Amino acid sequence: MTLPVGQRIGSYVIAEYLGEGGTSEVYLVRRESESFALKILKEDERPSEVLQTRFINEAVSLRQLHVEGVVRVYDEGDFAGRPFYVMEYLPSSLAARLTGPLWPSQIVPSIRTLVRILSALHECGFVHRDIKPSNVLLTSDGSVRLADFSHSKLPMEQLAVIPHSTQTGAFLGTREYAAPEQFLNSKTVDGRADVYAVGLILFEALAGHRPFGTENTEELARLRLTQRAPRLSSPLVDLSPLLVSLVARMLERNPQNRPAAKEVASLLASIPQTLHTTATWRRYAVLLMLPVLLSLPQCRLPIGELDRILDEQSLSDAHAFLWQAAQFPQSPLEQAQIVQKRADIEREQGQLADASRLYADSCAQFHSLGERKGEADCLNRLADMQLHQGDTAAAQRLYSQSERLRMERAAWKENPSPDEFYYTPYRLGLLAIEQKDWVLARSKLMEAKRLPVKPLWLARTEERLASLPAQQDALPLAESALAHAEQAVHEEPNSKRAQAVYVRVQFRHRMLHPKEARDLYEELQTMWSQDKQRGIVAHDYLELLMEGIEREPNQAQLSIRAREVLREMQQRGQWQGDVHIQRWKARLGA
């Protein structure tokens, strides 16, 4: 029996019955002139200690949770043995929009906000487990609020007083939007179950129907556990292949193959929503032809093509290419290469922890295969990550291991190229700069410079040499670096790395020249603004801004820009734990 209109619960008066869930009822209540939503445990469920505990856990956790986008809870209490809590009243939900297919612009922004909320929740230890359109509420200005944590997997450390109560193996959630693994055991699922549910909502919104048409819950569970979701298409518009690929990844049966909520948010912020006719053929040709290429007899995984895509196109294109490649059978070597390239993408985005983990995995795989080159490459990259985290001893050890492997390759006459011997002395030179050992830094960088490598690498090495304190030949080095950088851009006009090095070299040259370098900050600002996903560009830009601040401490505009870049990096979760970022934040007082 529902509570009557006019019933007083504490300082609130019931104005309207709004609806019910499995174990609770929701009412519109008023206090003075303000309206709220009150959620209360059903009378029939009051004797259940398990449901009492779960309801109280939900209320306590939401009151303590400080995540933007989660429905706001203002009060809690007990009414005749029935726990309740009071939250903001939002009469509109995403469910009201799903009456037919939507244009991407009508749904993608809301989904992007939703996955950002989920990413923050997952980092706090929450798994919602009941993502569905009716739980995605909309404010009057269209902002998204996530509601109903009654089925959530809560962080245990927050529940020291109140015992956790999920029954082993019990199904929790809504079957129409449940991930495959949720049908097997809801207690063991993680945040990727929420990602699957969001994928279902996005598919339904764009296609105008759900990917698995049956309403029979047993059949629904069987289909999700045994079959791939159909390919997404819209009756309104040609969707971008990258968006289609992302939804397919979100709806993978195996949760290990799904992206995390943070990655989904990042991709949705950058990938095109529709297929524009002005897009160049080359941008999509590789993605479209990859299944054909990989189906050819003895066709090798074109990993080198991913390097080009990562350098010349968007990170979303690189993600899509790698996902497509991973759908086909690979040899153990190709599996190790895929893990390494996943790490490269994470590094490019400034995701320090994820890149480190993946590089360590690929190192182990290459080692087990006896692949010295692959292992040496991954050791160097893993050392880079250690350097960013401030563990110079670990970085030194890993660089040395990489160098030994290359020497072994040379001894076994595996014909390593000069390029392979360049990377370790170059990085050891940067390590020496970190340690302010200028003599060792010059020695190692000069060792790298003497190798016959491509102009891009020579340019960045000479720029670093020119940056060393009391470097007598700094200006000739900067001029040589500028010539090599110009050559690199001429040879690879679409290369983002070449463009970034060219701007950095120009900056160094002008720092050593009577001309000012301020106009180059504009170029760096533009480069960063056009693709804020690339954490490497942000890190480089910030480093040069900080150097400019050191040289011109009275230039307030440089500090303002540096704080802007820092804020954006923090919002995107880039370079968390990076010692340089921490040092620059302290310098800026940010």
C-alpha cells in the first residue's frame, strides 16, 4: 500500500506517488515551497535485514559520495521502521527520449557525460549495476544525473560499520540492460558491466531498437552470452565507422575486451559522430580494408601501419585500427605486438599507469618468445614511464637491460639497424638531465647524435643538447636541429611528431637568438587545443611554458596558460603521478 498524499515524513509532506522499483517506492515531497524526491523501502520489505542494510548502505554512500553528476542526496532517516532518503527531484529521464532513432547529436553528448560520471564512480570503487534509461535523469538545462544505486556494488572500505549484503550469485540489475556476466554472477562484475549497459543504450538510441530483439529474459541471457551484438547502423544518417567500432567494443561478450569508462569518454569526445563525405579516403581506407588484408594467406599484422595512423591521424583511428586487427587470429608474436601498441596509445594519451602495465605485459610476452628487439623496445618505453613516476633507479636498470639485449642481437648477427642503438643513449641522456648530471647528459646525447639516424631523431637530440646549461655550441646545435626538423617535416608532412619537434626546435632556436619565442607559444597552444587527447603534446607544451616562466617570471600570461593546461590534464586524468607535473604544480601554486 502506498503512502497517502499529505502524509508527513519528518519535515517533508508527500505530494504525489511517482513510482516504484523492486524494493522501494518513490514520492514527490515538498518542504515549504521546495520539491524533492523521497525514496523509501517498501512496507512489505521492512522485515528483511538484507534489504534494510542495502538501502541504508545506498543512502550513506550517496551522502558521502562527491562525484559530479550523481543525483544529489539532501537528507535521510527512518519512518516507522522503513529507511528513506531525500534527493533532488528531476522529472525527466533518458527513457522519455527513446521513442525512436535519434540523431547522434541528440544522444552522444549525454552518453559522454554519463560515462564520465561512471569513470569517476569506478575510480571510487562503485559499480552501478543498473544502468538503464530511466536511471539517467535530465535537469532542466539538459545536464545528466545518475540515480538509483539500490543495486550498486559499493566500496567495502566505506562500509566498516554497516555489513555488505550482496548474496553470492544473485542477479541484480535490470535484465534488458544487463551485461552477459551479470546473468552469471552479479557479485563479481566490475565497471565494464556498466560500460556494456551504456553500449546498449547508445545502440538503442541510434538504431531505434535494441540489439537483441527478444523480450524473453532467458532467451536474452542466452543470446548475450553466446552471440555478438549486430553491427550498429542508423536509419537517419551514415554513422562514423569509429563510432560503430566503439559501440561494438562496448558490447563485447567478454568484459576483458571492453574499454573502460574513461576510455569511452575520451573517445566520444574526439571521434566524429557521422561519416562526412569530405573525409579523405586514406583516413578510412585502412580500417575498411583491414579484414580483407588479414584474410589473405600468410598475411602479417600490419603493425607498422598502426604507427603511421597513431602519428598522422587521430587516437580514435588508432584505437579502431587496433580493435579491428585484434578480431582476427594472431600468432603469439602478434599478440605481444598488439599489447605493445595498446600501451603506445595509452602513453600518447598520457595514461601513465595503464601504459606501464601494458608495457610490462608486452615485455614479458616478448621475453617468453625470445624476441630481443621487441623486449628491448618495451623495456625502453617502460623505463620512460618509470622516469615519469620519479623512479630513476628503475629507469636506469631498464635502460641498461635494453642495451644488453641489443648487444646480444648484434653478437648473434641479427643485423640490428643504427636506429635500434639510438634510443637507449638518447633516453639515458634525458635521465642524466633529470639528475642534473650535465656532463653525463652531454656524453650520452652526443653518443646518440653520432649515429646515422633519421632527421627527426637528430633534431630532437640536438635540441636537447642545446638546452644544457653553459653549452658553448648551443646556437650551432640549435641551427642544426632546425635544419634537421625542417627536413623531417618535409619528408613526413602529416606527422604530428615531426610537427611537434619542429615547433620545439624553433622554440629552442629563438631562446638562443635575439628574436623572442612568444609567437611560438601560439603555435603550441593551437597544436594542443586541436587534440587535447594527446597527453604527450600537453606535457611538452607545459614543459616549454615552465621554461618560459623561468626565463620571464613577470610574464603573467604564461602562468595563466600553464594553469589552463594543468586543469585540462587533470580533468582528463593525464599523467597522474608524474613527477614533472607535481613539480610544475608546486611552482605555479596550482
